[in-house]
Amino acid sequence: MRRAVTLVTCILFLYPAAITRAENAPVVWEAFFGTDGVTTAHRMIAASEGGVYIAGDTDTQDASFGTVHGGERDALVLRIGPDGKPLYAVRFGGSGDDRFTDVLETPDGGCVLIGTTTSTDGDARTSRGGTDGFIARLHADGSVKWIKCLGGTQDDELLSAAISSEGELLVCGRSKSRNGDLRANMGGWDAFAALLDDADGKPRWVIRYGQAGDDMFSNARATDDGWLLLGVIAEETAGNAADGRPVFRERPIALMISSENEEVFLTVLGGTGVNRIVDVQRTDSGWMFLGETNSSSILMPTPRGGLDVWLLHLRDTGTSTLFQRTFGGSSDESAHSFLPLDYGETVILATTLSGDGQVTGSHGSEDLWILSIAATGALQWQQTIGGGEPSTPAGMVRTQDGGYLVAGYTASQDGDIGFHASAGATGFIAKLAHNGNLIYTQPFSYGPSSSIHTMIQAMDGIYVAGSLHNGEAETLFVAKLDAD
């Protein structure tokens, strides 16, 4: 299958006068995409040759992204060069709702996009019905190598993907189907993973895990000799609901599969109560997991109140821990992401509603919370960023001077954010020193309302992406910052 590559030069604009530039944040360029409707970026990754890939969706009716397929939304891929000019932009789909939620660069310079589709025509004409997984494999110039719908006649969703150093592609998610690519079903949603053939996208093998409740794999990572899958499994409890139906308790799991598709270990994480894993990083001695918990089990750290940030260091064997710690105060904390540093140290990006315990400097609402953790799991320093309205994190990167840039958005007009021209929310960039001291926080405002949703580190700089909100329209923006 071939598709014409659309060069999108007409949608790269200079920033309008209504924008409040982040004067301390070194902005190299800004670009805006989508002339009407809603264009959303769900995932942005760095390209090895500079610039970024963006996976998302759009309902714009103009031709700036190529052929409009109709339906609710079309899946969208953007490849933006290091100078801010789009190298290609292509939309995929049919008469239903189509979207890409993740993108990976392939060893040959192309990319793989995964998402979902409810279409049964157009690019998704091989769909078997309901919601299916939607996968596109592109060459380096943006032309199509293959398109694949993965699933059965019930609902199936792809949630994550990973590519090995040899170029093997593993996708994972959840499924209700018992036919098609996924066959059996244990009840409710089942967790599944599939290794796909690079030539045509057909599954080489499929694994399913589950019980009678709702289960899923939400995160896949390639390892030197296999795959790590993170997800949730629903365990049936001893009691029943008032209507006699069984009651299930969700528990996070980590499953290691060898390159020969053999189970290396399956570990259930956490204890009683709420346990969530949101990010994972490889370490020299195992795996570091970040999440939140309020568990009070004997093997868990003593809860501090509400949900706490949860850091768990699991050994390579998957059967024992090097340490696990919780951080927070008497209210709720929520984990976003973390950066592993040299010598086993870690810096965490989270949010907090607390003003006590380990949290100092609270602004009275939900703040961004940045924590530095030693190799032993001890808290070294913490910093809050926010104002009188809730703040939402977008990402965090390390700068060349050893400090940090943190991105997010908020409606606050006070505190660390200060006054800004936007009537609603504004994106913001904050700079922290290596010891966590706040150097500056600057609004990154566009028009009536805007938000930053993601920030990534690339070889050629730092990139942020977000949305400009103007009535019913939502325009995608991308900005490049100087890595210094």
C-alpha cells in the first residue's frame, strides 16, 4: 500500500502577538498545526536525526494533513525537522473514530504508530468490528510499508509498544475478543501482547493473561534478551457484592518474557488498597518502578495518608526488592514520571495536595512536586511549584548545567506562576538548579487558553508540545528550547 506524502508548509506560522513568551526559557522556534477543529498530540518522541515524531488525531476539515477520511476523528502522524518545518504529515482512518496514541522510531529511520479504530473501511477495512488495535508502519519518507488492524469482533485496544535493537515489534493492550487475532477470552478485558512480523504486521505469536475480571498490559519495554510488560490484573476477593457477583481488586503486575516467548517471571506488586505503576526504568541491578499507593500491607512502607508517591526497585530476578519507599503528606500525591541519574540517584516529577509530612512550600492547591531520591531510596530534596489553582505536570528534562526544566499548565495567576495574559489556563516552564532551588517560572501563554502536555529531551534540544484553546478550536503547538 502506498500513500502520497503531504508536506505541510502552510501550517507553520510565526507566533501571534497574543503570545506571552517565556523570556527566561530559551525558545528557538514555535510552530502551530491545524487551522480548525481539534488537533491533539498523544505522544511525542525524539528522532535520531533531529526533530520529533508526533502521534495524535484530528478532526480538521482542511487539507493541511492530507485526505480527510470522515467520521469522528482521523489518526495523525507528524514528522517535524530540527528547524521546525514539517517533513511530512499524514492522516489515516475511515468513517469511524481513529487515533494514534504512541509512536516508535524503527532502526531503518521509519516509524511505527499504534492506536485504535472503530472504522471498518478506508485504511481500517481489515477491522473485524468493535474497537480494534490500529497499527501503521512507515518508511523514512513517510510512505506506508503496511497497515494492520489487530483484534476480533469485540473491543480490542493497543496501549503500548516496544522495538528491540534487532527491529522486532511487540505491542500490548487489552481485549474482550475470543476470535480473530486474539482467540480465547477469560472474562472481561484480558491482557494481551503480540510480536508482529516486520514484513506485514501479522502476529508471530500472541499471549493472553487474565482472570474473570478486567486485566491489561499498559506498558512494554524491550530488554537485551526479551520483553518486560507492566499492567494490571484483577484478583477475585473472598467477598461478593450485594447482587452476588464477585468483587475484584486490581493489582499491578510485572511480566518478563524471554525472546523465545517463555515466562521468566511474573510478579504481583503492591498490597491491599490502591496500587498503580505509571513509569519504569532499567537500572544496573534490576528495574525501578514509579507509581502511587495507599497500601498498608506488612511488606509495604507505612502509608503517610491518602495516596503516596511509590518508588520500588526490583531485582533482575523479579522475585525480590532492593528497596521500596513512599513519599508524601496527609493528602494525595500522584506520580507522573522520573529521571534516573548517575550513581543510582533518581529525580521524580509528581503532584501533591499535601502541605505537611515531607511536603514543604505548598501553595494551597495541587502543586507540581519534584523529589530527589538517593540510591538508597532516601529523600534528598524536594520542591513545589504552583499557585492558587491546580497545576498539571507535562514533563521534566535534565539541562546541561546539571539543573532541570519542568513543564506543566495551570490556571493560577499567583504563587510561582504569577500573572499571565491568558484568561484561562497557561502552559509554563520552570527552571530548577541541581539542588532543587527554583530559579524561575515563566508562563508559556498562547491566546485565551493553552496547555503544555509533554516535554522531551532530544539530541538537538528540548521540545514541548501542547494545545491552544480558542472556543471550540484546539490547535496543536510544538516549540523547541535550547538544551543549555
